[in-house]
Amino acid sequence: MTMPQPSRSATGRSDLPAPPPLRPPVGRSLAAAFVCTVIWLGAAAPFARPACGQSPPAKPAAGPDALALVEKIGARIASYPKLESWQARASSTTSRMTSDWKPKSTTVTEKIVTVNGGLWS
């Protein structure tokens, strides 16, 4: 099966319309893009980093409220008992999934961690 060919006029040109240009016309769109860029850069200027040699604004010194809070936290941490020997149980569940997100296989692992002084196992 062959495709029908467009008819040709006496000048040898096709009767089909010309294809659209590959790029949009550059006139106003380039000027509009330039104006938008300048506006965007002008809006971003207040958020720019300070120039080299300038230091950022100084932070306020810690007040007595902050020092009192740090002392309370330190006292609370010191009030906990020092645990030299303890045990913990850790449980981990791992699932391999199918392409439908249904479990293909599930593995459950449990481990007991024992700490005696500085030694652990």
C-alpha cells in the first residue's frame, strides 16, 4: 500500500502549508524573560549572603534563664542511676515484597544484648 502524494502545482511546490518554525519568534518573549529575571533577582537580593569580610549579626548572649535550664537538665541527668549490668532484647522484622507489594517472605530476628560493666555481648 502506497501513501498518496500531495498534488504539485505548476511551479513544482506542494499544496501543503509550510511547517511551523522550530523556534518561537525572539521579539517580545526575550524582553519579557529579561524583565522577569531582573525582577526575580531584585526580589532575591535581600536574602543574599553578606559580602566577604562582613560578619553575620551577633547572637544575643545566653541569659540567666538559659543557664538555669542547662543546670536543671544536668541535675536531672545526674539523678539517673548508673547502670553497670543490664540486658535488652532487640527484635527486627524484614520483609521481601513482590511487585504487587505483598510479602514474599518475612524474617523475624531477635537478639538479647547483655552488658556487664564495660563488656557487652
